[in-house]
Amino acid sequence: MPIVAQSTETTDWVSRFADEVIEESERRAPGKPVVVASGLSPSGPIHLGNLREVMTPHLVADEIRRRGYTVRHLISWDDYDRYRKVPAGVAGVDASWAEHIGKPLTSVPAPAGSAHPNWAEHFKAAMTEALADLGVEYDGISQTEQYTSGVYREQVLFAMKHRGDIDAILEQYRTKKAPAKKQQGQKPVDEAELEAAEGSGAAAEDDGSSTSGYYPYKPYCGQCGTDLTTVTSYDDETTELSYTCTACDFSETVLLSEFNRGKLVWKVDWPMRWAYEGVIFEPSGVDHSSPGSSFQVGGQIVGLFGGKQPIGPMYAFVGISGMAKMSSSKGGVPTASDALRIMEPQLLRWLYARRRPNQSFKIAFDQEIQRLYDEWDKLAGKVADGSVLPADAAAYSRAVGTAAGELPRTPRPMAYRTLASVADITAGAEDQTLRILSELDPENPLASLDEVRPRLDKAETWINTQVPAEERTVVRDEPDVELLTSLDDQGRESLRLLLDGLERNWSLDGLTHLVYGVPKVQAGFPADATAKELPAEIKVAQRTFFARLYHLLVGRDTGPRLPTLLLAVGQDRVRKLLSA
């Protein structure tokens, strides 16, 4: 028995949409499962902008499930869309793939070396795996299977019979120029803004009009397999349809009531599906705000099929912060799989949950990921001690699990920046990694690296794929004698104070206190003096001291946090490198 839709004093965007969807579902289809939907085109790598097409309804559906309702989250794989363009940068794909333009994505060979049977399945596979890791529960629908098995036959015949009504709706918009846009998966990755493109591969598709009249149906050619066809005639009574192919000059006449090799044009196909599936909620990309957009036109066409337009927000852009070229997805756009290689599913879920759909945000592949993880861990601490705000608590809850339960998590989540630094310094050597991480907190040492996995693995992957070689940390083999002998008395004294305190401060907290305390002691202040008690010059002295240590240890001005670096290098080697 469903429980009443709930409101909190400070509700989050997911709860508000859940309230609306439950109310609308009870109005349209009382007692039936609530239906939400997403659409994805496997025309290339399914990028992180497209993921918002899935995560928005997923989060709403999951909230509704938590309240005791039955929900169906449909993901329509638009794998019967045409292959539009050979995408640049996809491994195993060259100009020869142009011969497949116009064929259904499921009729195009997979990139060379792929284990999948066709192009669509190749790009669906990575997204399917990522959605499983993210805990997204859904019902997948292959549009190839739907059309070729005749599931939509009645809807196709209905659309053809009412083509005049559909054409009249489309005619209202044909004189209005919509802003030009590139097809999803073909737009280069911009560091500031990755477009959250339409879920379906529908952009730039014609609406079915031709010199021989308007027909909302496109056959795939019986000879060359492309959709470069033109319907020349159709008889409503017999369903006899004739078409010609402009690519190979093939022509034939078929009975549409028995013909399953074609599909409705996109602006008719989408609203047809809304009516067929009874969709209550489906988000759409920002491009749907333009006159004549698929969502706007579909809102009128869906009524012809006896349905109603879903409610749902338009979602904004998802930006990418600093993805290294050496690790970008084949095709040049970062995907959910790319993100999950360097961050845990909980963090990626949180990034989508904490921002309203109409708010843009960035997913970090550069150093910013460390700050995001710090923010995430701080939020976890507030949840644990009860000081978290209600909306933040809701976003956290949606990130760590679903109605089905919590996602697998790292048992002992050490700071991401610390794990990354250790992975950098040790080059992944497990024995050294375990030694260093155990020494971070000697009173509670690690028994096994499994305690810090999978977060450790994500941090290590980030170091290996996103940090350029020139920024990696390489500890010196021998002391920098020239620098050591050039130090003045104050410089030598700072190193002596550090080395004298190493043994008794050999832990992360202890070394933090020590390295910050040396310049204070040299200036005549207690090592534990706070910033308010110190003159501004102390900060300058600390920066000078830190830079000197980095030069002596790794030959650069900067590097991993010094306490972590010292632990990683080890006491004996630190003494060797810092002693004249």
C-alpha cells in the first residue's frame, strides 16, 4: 500500500518532482505503475551529458519507490536510428565506415576489435555496465526489436492514416528557424561545457515531408539497407506503400501492414512512444526550449495517439574539468565509464543529485577531483554527527544507495588526495602502499589494502591516466648537495628541527604539526600557535620552508602534501636526502 507523498521543511528537487509525478500518475493511470522514461542513442560514446537524461528520472523514480510505489523506469535504446556520421577519434573506425551512413545502428559493424555484434551494442555495453555500477534500475527497450517485430504496427498505420493532421501540426513550425546544433556525440569536448544533448539521436532528422507529399514513415531500403528513401505513394485502405531509394535506385511496393523494415520519423516516433508506454515523467535537453523542438511539437502530436505529454524538466549542461587527452574515451567525449574509473559511484551519483536539473555543473577529471572528494567526505562527517542540513542529507542518501539498498562502499575511506599521493610516490607498489597508509595512523593501522578499496584503485587510476608525466612525483635518489651546502644558518637549522622531530611525530597528524611548526619555532613562537597568534611573515616563512623541502626531496617547487610525502619516502631516506 503506497504511503502518502511526503514533504520536509526543506525539500530537495527530487522530492518535489516525486510529489508531482505521483499526483499526475494517480490522475492519469490510477492504481498502475508509475512510468518514467529516458532515451539514449548508441551512435557513439554515451557521454556524461547524456547521463543526466538517465539520472534525473532515476533519482525521481527511486524516491517514488522509497515511498512504496511500483515504478517502471524505461530506457529506450534508440538503436534503430540511422548511422549519421563517422565519428572522429573512435579506435578501429576509419573513412571506410562512411559506406554505412543511413543504415540502422544495429546494422553497422562494431568498431574493429570489438567483441560486440554491431555498432549499437558496442556503445550500449559500456553504458549498461556503468548503470549497473551506479545502481540504476531500469527496463531497457531496443527500438530495433520494437519496430522489426511489429510491436508498433498499429501506431505506424495510425500515423500514416492521420498524416494530414500530423503535417498540419508540423507546418506551424516549419517557418520558424531553430538554432543549428550538432548531433550528440559529434560535438568536441569543451573544458567548460559538455552539452547535455537530446537523449535520442533525433537532431537533424527530417520530419517526413517530400515533394510527393507528407509521410511520417521512413522505410529502410530493401537492397542497400539505408534510409535514403522517399515514399512515393500510400493507400490507406490496402496499406500499400511504394518507395524509391536515392542511394541505389531500388524501388519496391510493400504492404505496410506486414512490413517491419522502417520507422516513424523522430518527431512522431517520440510522442507515439509516450502514448504507447503511458510515460508520466521524462526530462529533455535544453535544446527542446526552441520553437519547433521535438518536445514542443510532440506535446501536440501525442494527443493524436490518445496520450499526454510527460511532465519533466529541461536539464542543463554538464561540464568537464580538465580531462587528459591520453585517457579520453574513444571518440573524444568522457563517458560514465571514464568517470567511474577515477571516482566511486557514490560521488558520481551525488554530483547529479545535489544540483537541480536546470543547474549546470562540472565533473572533475583534474586536480579539482581532490577538492570534490574533500567536500564529499566532509558531508559524510556531518551526516554522521547529525549536523547536516535536510536537503544535503537527502542528496547524500540518494548518492550512497537506492530503494534496493546501499551501494558497495570503501570500508575505510581515507582522503582521496592522500591515496592519490601515495599511489603516485609508490608507483602502485602494494607493500610500500600498505606501509605508508598504516603509518598515517599508527594506533589504528591497516590490516589490508582491501580496507581502502575501491577508493584506492580509483585514486591510482586517476594518477596514472589524468596526471601528466611532468607532474608526477619522483623522489631523488641522492641528496642535492649543491642546494644543501648553499643553505644559510637559518636554512640548516630548519632541517635540523625537522629531522630531530621525525621519529616522535611519525604519523600523518604528527608530521603535519611538525612541518607547520618548524617555521613558528624558528621565529620564537610555540609550534602549536594558531594563525591568529602569528604575524603574516610566518606564512611566508612556511612557504619558503615547504618549497625548500620539495626541492630537496623531489626536485620541484611543489608536490604531494608534505606529511604524506615524508611518510612515503620513509625516515631513513628522508634523513639521507636532508642531511649535508
